[in-house]
Amino acid sequence: MTTSIERPEVFELDLMTGDKKLRPMNDDEYEQHLADVADYAAANPDQVGE
Amino acid sequence: MPTTTNFGWTTPADTDLVSQGAAAMRTLGNGVDTSFVKLKGGTTGQTLVKNSDTDLDFTWSSPPGTTLLGSASLTGTSSVNITSISQSYTDLIVRVYLPVVSGAGVFGFRLNGLSTSNYANLSQQVSGTTITQTGSSSATSHVLCATAPTAAASGYAEIRIADYTTSSNVKLIQSSYVNNGTGIHTTITQGTFRGSNAAATSITIYTSSIFGGGSVSVYGVK
């Protein structure tokens, strides 16, 4: 179910330096994202595939 | 030598010689100068407050209030990671304006990038006249809304993290979310963040889908 999910982007804001950047999720973040997607799908089976 | 009534500054006596007048004025001036030295300094916006019960013991202080630390757009991302949060405040307030999720997904946040059972929370969600209550003592995030908004609908979320700089205790988190569009609902969540009791230095606003709109602002509270 999760294999077709495109790797999303993360917006980073460093409050110390003011630096802002948009970057792809790293492996750990992507793994967490897939887990969040799976959790949501499990809790909302009627919305899977939307 | 005579002195003034209130501050005890030395003044010349009536019988002193006129030739000593310059020295007498200098002595008086120096006395005043010393007494009011604590009025010097300060920066724009600061106020003068008493530092102790002692006369003329003042200090310049920033008034209590809320300071905007930074803002970011949510649009086009699945998460916004705000790092290097100043540790100079007592509480942290995070406001999310008009959050929109493209597709269906959960809407929440994590502190310090931690997800493994670091959160405990109790949520009450009102949708129409239906009230749903959920809770967990080992959640992987603090959920702002279990079913995130899929259209711009005057949605708004506010998170307050108390005593976020402490490294000796869990942090109390209160959040509320309202969506004034289709399927009007409000979610109120009380929770805690354990995270090895470390100070909160970063916050990640996330969805399990993609944000189609919205922005987030972080405020420090003294």
C-alpha cells in the first residue's frame, strides 16, 4: 500500500540563523511518514485510496 | 556639612567661603550622579522596575509578553521543521493558520524529532453534535486533529507548551483546533511530552498527506 507514495518535501526553518530551505525527506523522516500514512489508513479504512 | 532632606546629598554651609563654591557644587553634583546611576542603560521597549526594597535600586527589564520567533508556510510540504528554538522564554505558543491538507490525513506535531511513544494525550473532538473522546499514554505524536481539513475553512490551531526549556520534567501541552467549514468541528487536546525530559528545541508540524495551504508561527512567552 505504501510503495507508491512519493517522497514528500520538508520545509526547514532555523530560528537561530533565519535560514529557510525546502528539501526532500531523509530516510528516517520518510519512514516515519510512511508509518503515519499506515496509521491513518488503519484508523480510517473508509478513506484508503482517496 | 548640611545635607538634603531626602537623599542626603552634601550641600555647602551658609558660612562656607565663596572660593570653595566650585568644589561644593561638584560634591553636590557627584552625589546626585551616584544616586541615579541605575537610571542609565536599558534598551528600547524596556521598563524600569524596582530591584529591591532599597531606595533608588532600579533595573531595566523587558516587559512580560509574547514575542514572534519565526513563521513558515506549510504549502506543498508534508512537514515543517522549526529548529533552534530560543531557550529564553518560559512557554512556547505555536499558531497554525488556515491549515489545509490535500487529501485525507492526520494533522499534528512532534518535538525534537521524537516519535517513539513520547507523547501522552487525551482528545475531545466535537463534530456537529457528536462528541468523540480518544486518548493514549504512548502516542507517537501530539495530534491536533485526527481528520485534517481538506479545504480552506477558517481553520486555526493553537499549541501551548509550558516550561518547554526544562530538562528535569515532562512538558505539559495544550492544544485546540477549530475548522469553521464543512463538518464544523473542534478538537481540544491535553497532553504531555516526555522525550527523556530534554528541553524542547525543535517542533515539526506534520500531516500524513500534503499541506495544500496554511502557515505556522512560533512565539516565545515570558
